[in-house]
Amino acid sequence: MKNQKGITLIALVVTIVVLLILAGTSIAMLGGDNGIITNAQEAAAANTEGEVIDKMNVAYNTVKANIITKSSTIMNWDATNADNELELAKTIAGEIVSKEKANTLTKEIKTISENGYTVTYAPTNGVTKGKVTIEYTDATFNLDAEKTENKHYPKITCTIEFSSDDATYTAPTRHVNQ
């Protein structure tokens, strides 16, 4: 019987225990608060946030340049004129949603939505300045909805207001879950 080859029961048990330890460690690295999956989700949310804020900044810079150019080259050009204001609102929307969707913005249709973005145009009236509000909503921002130390939020908004020859910008704001 001494010439029999094979593994002993003890070697088999030790191998299984080592494999269980490795599996447990791998699972812990994947899940949990500092796990690979959680970190990947947070990185995706941060990337999306950066893209959204960049898009909002580009929309403002584009309309600001448009206003400066037109007010300096066209005599008596006024950004708060109803037709000019609507055209500026379409310019902003065109930086946020598709050009086709942006062109559906009219004096009657003041809100358009596409790909998580909502662009709302409020024309100048006797009391308030004309403005465009841009809102982006995305579920990836809501990763930690169950946690009290929640650092994620469901939406980002900004506004661009018109004056006769200028535009003002309320920088993107994160709306934190309460």
C-alpha cells in the first residue's frame, strides 16, 4: 500500500481552504464601499458630470460670443428682442441637444428634452429677464441614495439670462439628495 500514488485528504482540505480564502478576498475587492465595482460606478458618474458641466459652459460661451458679436456689429441689436431672444435660446439648446430638437423651440414650445437634458426657455416679460434653464438628470449620479453621507445627486442645473447686450450665467449647480 505504500506505493499508491494520489492526494491525501489533508492536501485536498488545505487546497479547498486556500481556494475559499482567495474567493472571499476577490469578492470583497469587487463589492463593498471601496470595491472595484463601486469605484468604477463613481468614476463613470464623475465622467458624466464633467461632460455635462462642459456642455453647459460651452452653451454659455457660445451664446455670450454670439451676443457680443451681434451687439457690436448690428446697430441697435438687442438680445431681449423677442425674435433675437428666441434665436439665442435655440443657439443654447443646439449646444445641449441635437440641432433638430433645438429648432423645435418656439414661442409656444418653451421646453425640450433629449438624452437626460431639459432645456426651458422663459422669454423676457415686463418683470423678469429672458432666460434659458438647462437641467441634466441621470441615475448614475444617484449611486449612494441609501447612505446618509450621500455625495451624489440626481441632477445638475444652470441658467443663462439675457440683458440687452449681454448674458449672465449661473454656474452648474448639483442638487444633492435630501
